[in-house]
Amino acid sequence: MVDDLSAILPELALTALVLAVLTIDLFLRREDKWLLTPITVIGLGFVGYTCWTVWGVNQTVFAGFYRVDDLSVFFKVATVVIGILAALFAPSYLAQRKLPLGEFNVILLFSLSGMFVLASSSDLITLFIGLELMVMPAYLLAGFHKTDRYSNEGGLKYFLLGSFASAILLFGISWTYGLTHSTRLSEIGGLLTDGGAAGLIAIAMLTVGSTFKAAAVPFHYWTPDAYQGAPTPLTGFLSVGPKLGAFALLVRVFGDGLGLSGADWYGVMAVLAVLTMTGGNIVALAQTNVKRMLAYSSIAHTGYILAGLAAFAHATDPGVRTQGIEAILFYVLGYGVMNIAAFSVVGMLQRDPRRFGGLSAFAGLAGRAPVLAAAMAVLLLSLTGIPPTVGFFAKLYVLVATVDAGVAWLAVAIALNAALAAFYYLRVIVYMYMREPEADPAPIDRSPLTAFALALSVAGILLLGLFPDPIISFVRASAAGLL
């Protein structure tokens, strides 16, 4: 197994970074804690570099439990990008509320390590270990503000419902092993299909456990309270990080493991996709709190991504099947950047702890902070799917995948829901540019670090929208490794 260590260099580098940040935090004085942010960001940059060193390896290591391929490299690079943005957005908000920066960075890195494990898992046991390593730190992040009752409530709900979903997933894994006498993803697909009703029960339990982590309807009840209660920049990470890990889990289980039996679960995924995008958008329409609105809209985006998985299941041509996976990969990366940045803008308007990010806080923002308003407008347009942003190409990719797979009705549902979502996203832009500010407007966080991270995110959204070819090539090469 010593020979296998070179294949997990990214995991080893991330583990070393966790230990380094944890140790350095113990010896830094309170006024020097800010050093943890550059250490974390630079360390994650190095971890991202190590991901490229295993590009093209495409081998299974550690007795078949771990698979290092181009698909796993994509998920790890996306994880690093989200981790860097989360580490840059959080410090100012945490300092304002006297929350410990060192603990946040360590918990964040532990969650990222779980996402790394999920990306490379080739066995149900490894998948479950990676999943728990990802979500247990997420429970802590949801309840990170220990003196805030909303944070405590959100963290507790997330923990209880998450534990319940993990139990269902574990029961599904046990059921699968009982039927197939294997936990290898490469072996269980055909055996479960031959298992008749018992096999379908196993697939159902795997589906429930997996889609809960992605916040799909009707397994989404933990999402609004967990997102609302968590400190806002941490909510940004919770809305994209665990979702990225959840789709790594879904792609591994249903792509690697159950890909050949797509007819058995296509209908379920298609229905879940429609319910999720429609339910999230309808409830988001009624929200007057922007933070909660973004929480429900994140549920809707889960539905769009699930449509790519449904297209993969329904297609018979290998090229079209690969297109469904490509749509998932492109969407999770673009969505991750734009959503975490949108939550950060809400956090910048919550410098006063008594403010909760209502629509009125955005009124007249264009007059008070024109650059910040313009950045938020770009983010909202990208979330809506307006060109030339990355959000437009993400939705277009999913639409093309569903049409080519022969499920045009699902593409129609996506288009209708995108139009529905435009109402509540554009409503925020109307408030920023066409409404008078409050008599006592919310103070704005003008931290240079937060502004830099926001500028980086907006630039990425526009560049990926204007010049999508490099990331599309990366996505295609990554998805090709699955089939």
C-alpha cells in the first residue's frame, strides 16, 4: 500500500494542512489570528496544485476501496475553489461577532477532506466514511454561533435529520451487501437489478440517503433553518460545499454503481428533479428575507442538477450519457462560485448583528455602494441564468443534455422554473436600483479581504460565461473517465 500513497497526494497534503492550521492556532496570540487566513488559502492553493499531479492517473488503489481518476480530480479542484472562497469571505464577519477564526478554518478543512474522500470512493464503505467526514463538520458550522438561538436551532435540526438520513443510507448499504455480497460500486449494479423487489428497496434507500444530503424535495426540511441560523458566510459554504459532496456521492453511486440499471431509477430522479426545482422556487417567491430566499433557491438549483442525472439514466447512447454527467459537473462548479458569493454580499449587509438581511437592507444599495450593487446584480443574473454569465451556460448545458436524452418534458420544466426564479432574483435588483434606501440603512462591511474575494468570484462568473471553452474541455475530460 506504500506504492498507493502517491495517488492520494492531494488527500495527504490536505491532511497536513489541517494539522498545520490546528497547531499554529494554538500558539498564535489573539491579535495575530488573522494569519490563519493566508495560511489556509495558500495551503489550499498547494492542495489544488497536488490535484493536478494525479490528473491522468486513473487507477484504483487500496485494495479497490479508492479510485483516483479524472472525475475525482474535477471534484477535488472544485472543492479547493469553494474552500478558498469560504476562507476569504468568513474572517471579517466572524471578527465582528467575536467568533473564533482558527476553529472555523479547521472545521472547514475537515469538511473539505470528507469531500475529497467522497470524490474518490469506489466502495460503499468508503463513501459512507467520506460522507460522515464531510457532514459532521457541517453540523458544527451550522451551529457555530453558540450564543445565537437560531444558530443552535439550525445546527440541531441539521444534526438530527442528517443522522436520520445517514442511518437510512447505511441501512441501504447493509441491504445492498446482503443482496450482492459486495460493497464495490463496480459489482453491485447488475446484482441489484437481478434482485427484483429487494433490489429496488435497496436502490430506494440509497436514493433517500443520498438526495437528503443534496437537499432534494421532500428531504429538504433541514435546509432553510440550518442556512438561516448559521453565520452568513458559513451558510454560503453550507449551501455549496456539502451539495458538491452530495453530487459526488450521487455520481459515484448512480453513475459508477448503478449506471447500467438506469431504467430502474430514471423515473425517480426525474420526479425528484421536478419536485425539487418547483418546490424550491415556489417557496422562495414568498420570502422577504434574502438569506432565506437564497436558501430556498439553493434547493431549486439541486433540482436542475438532478435533471442532468435523470438525463444520464434515460439516455442509451454513451455520448449522451456522458453529456448528462458533464452537465452536472459544469453546474456544480458554476453554482458553487456564484452562490457562495451571493451569501457573502448578504453577510456584508449584516455588519450590525441586529440586521437579518431583509429586502429592505438592499433598498437603494446602488446609490450607497454602486460597486457592491453591481457585483450582486451580476451574481443574481447568473443565478437566474442570464447571459453572458456562467449560470446561463450551466442551465443551457442541462437543457441540452435532457433534450438529447429524449426527456424534452424535463427541459420544459427547467425552462419554466428558470422563468419563475427570475421573479425573485430580479426583485432584489429592483430594490437595489429602483427603491429609496431606509431611513437608517444597514452599515456595509468594507473589508478589503471580503471585497477581494467578491471581485474574484464575479470575475470568475463573467470569464467562465464569456470564455467557457477551457472549463468545458476540463469537464468533458473529467466525465469521460466515468464511462
